[in-house]
Amino acid sequence: MGLREEFDRLMDKLKTERDQVNLKMHLASMDAKEEFAEAEKKWGQVKTKAAEIADDAVETSEEYIAKAKVIGEELKDTYHRIAKRLSD
């Protein structure tokens, strides 16, 4: 499997986790809400990068995709932390 396919799968997982966390936010503590607000900024960055990667007219290097994947992985960890706090 190529790096692009891995990144596409990561984006699908991120969207699902983001949606689940967002549904629970109304019950969240202030700390979780602040962390989610920061995660939303990263989500915007990752979505922009994903759109550029998906655009066949834009040349994207493996390094660019790898960097976007790192940000996505960090975001995934953040969503997991927030979800864990919400389920406790």
C-alpha cells in the first residue's frame, strides 16, 4: 500500500473520530473543549493538505504527504485523548 492510500485511510478515520468526539462535546469539561478547539485548527490544516494531495493537478512530494500524515497522526492521538476523557 502506498503512502497516499495510507493517508486517505487516515483521513477517513480522522473524520469519523472527529464526528464522534464532536457529538460528545456538549458534556465535556472546559479542558476538553479547549483541547478540541486546538484540534480543530489542526483539522483545518490537515483538510487543506488532504485537498492538495487529492488534487491531481497539484504536484505533491512524498515528503509533503509524510508531513501531512504526521500531523494527522498527532490529531488522531488528540481525538483519542479527548474521547477517553469524555467516556470516563
